[in-house]
Amino acid sequence: MSDGSFFQRDRGRHPPAYSAGYKSSILRSPTRAPISMDNTLSEMTGPVFGHHQLGPLDSDLILNFAKPGEMPVGQRIIVHGRVLDGNGRGVPDALLEVWQANAGGRYRHARETYLAALDPNFGGCGRVMTGEDGSYAIRTIKPGAYPWPNGPNDWRPAHIHFSVFGSGFAQRLITQMYFEGDPMIALCPIVRTIPTQEAIDSLTALYDPQATVPMDARAYRFDIVLRGRRSTLFENRMEGN
């Protein structure tokens, strides 16, 4: 995520652009061979994010949309981890944005068609900056699974979307985090486009009892690796980051 040229990805580790079982990939997959283009100076510099731009509850999805004295419905969890470079070093001052469905699997947006109820105390989005060692933590509600119009009975497993910003416009990476032990991961048509179990595991948060807050919230650990052979799969940077 530092300034400079981006590195080529291992394409064999990423899902193909077109997958018959993932219906919308038919429209989104390229019809011609990809080409590489160098990055411009404006892409690799600015904006610079700072902690002063975040509010006190931005990383607390349990409270940042709730009415005074109220809280959202669902299992309270902590998601924590580190943003790492290809050598395992923490990346400081990266901006992480998260968004998710509520405990019933419902997103708060105008085009949502799922019949599950909205939670009046849950907005489903937040953000946090990484610390000097690349660490981050958010509090939230564990999201629910939801149906989607890919096939006659396809469901998305519980997941949280992550967007990672560096110091440049081109340095935005987007991925999804799943939860250890969820049997729906293996059934998801999107996940099934990923060619290796190791790559799927890189998107799966592990239950972390050591970080659990007794009588309050369970904890899951999710590290995000930006580069190298062990890099996390990113939806928008399959050609390199």
C-alpha cells in the first residue's frame, strides 16, 4: 500500500472472471485479453487519511446507528486483526471501511428486496484506522445469511465487506470476510469460483476465544494481507495491487 508500482497477482489463485455458476459474472467478465497499464502520479498519491476524520463511534456498529438507550438485535461480536504487507509487517494508517447485513440478513439500502425486517438500531456500516502495528478492531452484530437471485435457491453465507484504503486513489482493495464453521460457505456459488481451499481460508475469520469479552461479545480474527503469495483475495484487484 506504499507509493510505487503495483505487483502482479498469481492468477491461478484467483477465481476466473467468468464462472457458469455465478450468473452475474457472465455480464462482468471481459471478452478480450487484459492489458497492463502503468500507474499515473495522481493515482499513486493522495488522499491522505487521518484519525481526525473518524468519529468516536465509527468503529462501533453496535452503537453508531442506535437510538439513545437502545441497541440492535443479534449476536454481539468483535472483529479484529492486522493489515499486513507481503513480508508480514503491519501497515499503519490504513483506512478500513466495513458494511454488512443485519442479524436477519437485511441490508439497509433502497434496492433491497429480501423480506427480512430492517433493524431500526443498526445501520450496517463503519470504519476504522489501523494502528502503528497494522492492528484494527470493530464491534458489530454478526450478520445473517440472505437469498440472492443467482439460482432458484442460492443463499449468501454470513459475511462482512471490507474496503481497505492506502495513501493513493488506486490503493483501494475490496474483499469479504466469512465466519469459521459456517456450512454455507462451501455452498455459495461465489465462493465456489475460488480455485483452492487455501484461498477460501484466507477469507475466513477464525473464532478467537482469547479476545472474547465475557458476558458481552464473541471475537473473530481476520488478518488482511495486501501482497505476496499469501495475499487476501480482493474483488477489484485481481490483476495486481
